[in-house]
Amino acid sequence: MADILSLLESAGISVSPASLLQLDAYLSMLRDWNQRMDLTSVPDAEMAERHFLDSLLPLARTPFFTPCARLIDVGTGAGFPGLPIAIVRPDLTVVLLEAQSKRCQFLQAVIEALRIPNAQVCPSRAEIAGREEAHREQYDLAVARAVAPLNVLAEYLLPFVRVGGRALCWKGPAASEERLDGQAAANRLGGQLEDALPMDAGATGRVVIPLRKNEKTLPQFPRKNGIPVKRPLKCDRTP
């Protein structure tokens, strides 16, 4: 628990004692379950920084997590970034979208064991859930971390976001190379790429890239399962 607390304090992230206990219990469950199933390849000693801190940095360094917002975490995997955000911000409603059933079992076990009433698991793919009335354009924020290139993320995320909301993409140093195609895809989907926001002062190059939703997404998006990856939306590079 001391590791998580020191990391969050150094980043300027305020956490209640109850939330800190939940984060520590979540980390313990992640380490335990990871011995039995493929949840993460990050070494135990690095999980607190590379998963928990990385998930929570945008709470302190972006203005988008407004009170009582609705958030969907697309391709959440072992729950990052959505589940730490739900723990630290119990006012938010957080949906964890994950297609792999074993990971959904883990997420549900964490939610039940730690009593996190503002988080729920949605076992589905982005291409399916993004077309469903219960989810389409119903969220203030759609987030994804380490899932796909920016242009693919735009098609996964923007269909979930209400007009005026944002998709937030956790990215590393290569993010600048994805901007042209990312902007082209966002434009097709009713969005607009905004400036990358640095997440630390070090040399890691971690950023969050916001995509603002300016108008409704056309009904043909997202395309069918697998198509956004196989045929991603791209910038027209014709001279």
C-alpha cells in the first residue's frame, strides 16, 4: 500500500483512505489471479506504477473527469484504466467493456470483493456495443489504454461518446506518428483531435490524446467485427 500511496502523492493525486485500501486489495488480487491466467505481462514490482499510476494520472492532469460523469473503458483487459478510476472517483459511473470471458470473470470478482458499486462489467466487443442503443452516444467519456493505433481507437471510442464529450486515448512516445490518420478517422466519425496532454515530466513520453465529439457518428460506424483493424480509416495522402 505504501508503494501506491507514495506514487499517487508524488503525482498530486489525492486518494481517500478507503480508496487506497481498495487499490491495494485490487493489486493483490491482480497478482494472485495473474498466476493462473494471462492478465498482464508487467512484473509484480512494476504493476503499481505502470498500471495504477498510469491509469490515474489523467485525473490530476486533465479537466475532463467532471463530477458524476459516465465513462466507458473500451478493451479494459484487467481493468485499466477504468477500475482504478472507479475506485478513486466513486461519483463516476464506469462501464468496463471487455470481450474475453476470463478477464470479465476477474473484473467481476474484483468489483464484488471490493464492493465497487459504481463499476460494472460489459462482456462485449466495441464493434457490437457501439451500435447498441444502451451504449451508443451515452457516455461523457470513452477511454482506452494500450489497445490500438489512434485511427482505430477513434472508431472504437467515438460511437460511445455523446456530442460534446470526449474520447481519451492513453499513448506513448509514438503518438505523434499516428496523428494524421487519427485526425482523418476522427473527422469521419464526428470528432476532432485535440492537443496531446503530457502525463509526466520525465522521459517516458506518456500522453493522453483527447478526441472531442462535435457531431453524431454516422450510422455505418463502427464497422463489423475486426474491420476497424483490418481496414483502418486513414488520411488521404494523394498529392
